Amino acid sequence: MHFRNAQIYRLPENWPGMTSKLLADQLSRISFRPCAQLELASFGFLSPTDSGELVHVVGGQWLIALGVEQRLLPSSVVKQAAKDRAEEIEAQQGYKPGRKQMKEIKEAVTHELMPRAFTRRRRIFAWIDAQAGWLVVDAPSRKAADSMIEALHKSLDELPLKLLNTRRSAGSAMTEWLVANEAPGAFTIDHDCELRAITEEKSAVRYTHHTLDGKDVREHIEAGKQASRLALTWNDRLSAILNDKLELKRLQLLDIVTESATDGLAADEQFDSDFALMTGELRNFIPALIEVLGGEEN
């Protein structure tokens, strides 16, 4: 179990009153169920493994999963079916349906098509470190993590959660590192970045698998562009792309970490081993990242 992305949220350290059992009990208030015939979407918590437990615990770290199911009913399909229905009605009544009648036709068509629509199901994972006070969602954007956060707010008695906020903005810090061609602490700069203008034009230039110590990068920065994405490696153990919203993408544990993993494990043991490796690295990586960004802003 390795996360590819990280949306980082802050919880109180040693989350007062919360245990893995209490968390599981409260998550069960919104258990996952498939979409009903006339539902466009449904979501609820389910077991992140085959154990059936809503909170999977490995070494004091908690893993939860939200199941999301959506009916795939393209608007183009509804529009065409409504058009066909409207033409039939026009032939019967001798004039085109008005705006109100067209709205009723679309609603009726949607109602009829809904039970026959295909469904798509996915799982969103979140890791909780109740002791250190972190909740990390494996989602590529805040919007993609919203379902998890919304479901947690609905199911828990209390969720003292806030976004991670640092004293220095990630964008200005990454820009400074590019100018100096050096990142602080145990971080090193890799070969991917995006520079974006902070003017209304919002023009951007992207570098992929490209050295970033060239004159052209500095010229873009001098012209007013700021780093909006930057690939980094931490301590030769973990690599990721950091963006100016403090989101992490393309998280990857490096060979020096994965070489210590045990081969030949059963599937459930391998799952736990991977999860323990990932959380063990992120527990050190996140504070290191915060430190080079000036610490947390309360």
C-alpha cells in the first residue's frame, strides 16, 4: 500500500479521545452501499483490506478507505433522448414543447435511463497518524479529497481538522531554491518543474526530465514567473513533486528504502509491510518539508 499523492491535513497531536476502535464505530455510521436505482452517486466507508475492519492498524498507523460509486449517464445521451422525445411530442400536439415542458421531458428521460446506466466504483484511501496529528489523503487534488473529508465530517462526532499551512509559501520557496540551484536541508532538486506567471496572463512553462540549472530557468524567474511545481528528492529515500498548494504528487519510495522490504510475503503481509514503509518515511518527510518552509503557521 503506497500512496501516489498526498493531501496533508492537520489534526491535534495525540488526537484527544480518539482510538482506532472508536473511529471504526463512528465510520460505520456511513457504511458504503451501491447506488440505488435512481441515485447518481453514493459513498461510504468500507474496509481498506479484505479483513472487513473499517480501520486497518499497522504499527500504530491507521488506514481507512471511502468507497465512491457513480452512475455514468453522459449529458449528451440525456440530451439526445430528450430531443427525440420532444420531437415525438411536437408531432402529437402540433407545436414545440416550451421551456418548462422541456425541463420535465429531461427529468423524465433521466429518471428512465438511470437504472440502465453503468456504474463506476473507486476507493479513496486516507492515512491517519493520531499521535503526530496527521491525516493524509491519497488524492491528486483538494477537490478529489473532498469526498473523504465530507464523509469524515458527517460520520464523526468531532473532526478538529485543518489544512496544513506553513509560514513560507511553497511557491516562493521553490522559486528561491531554483535561483540558488539548491534546496535546503536533506532535499535535492530533480529534473521537473513548472514556472507560472503571477500576472493575469497565467502563462506557464514546463520542464520535464530537464536540468534546471540553466540560464533560461533564471530568465523566466527574472521575468516574473514563479515555481508552481518542483520535483524533489528527500534524503535519497523519497521523491515527489511539490506544488504551490502544498500538494504532493508522484510520491515514490526509492531503492534504498524498498531494498529493505522482505520478499516472499503473503499478500496481506506485503500490504502491511508496504504501508509500514510508506508511513515510516512520510512521518519523517512531512516535518522535514515543514521545516524548510519556515515551520507551521498556526
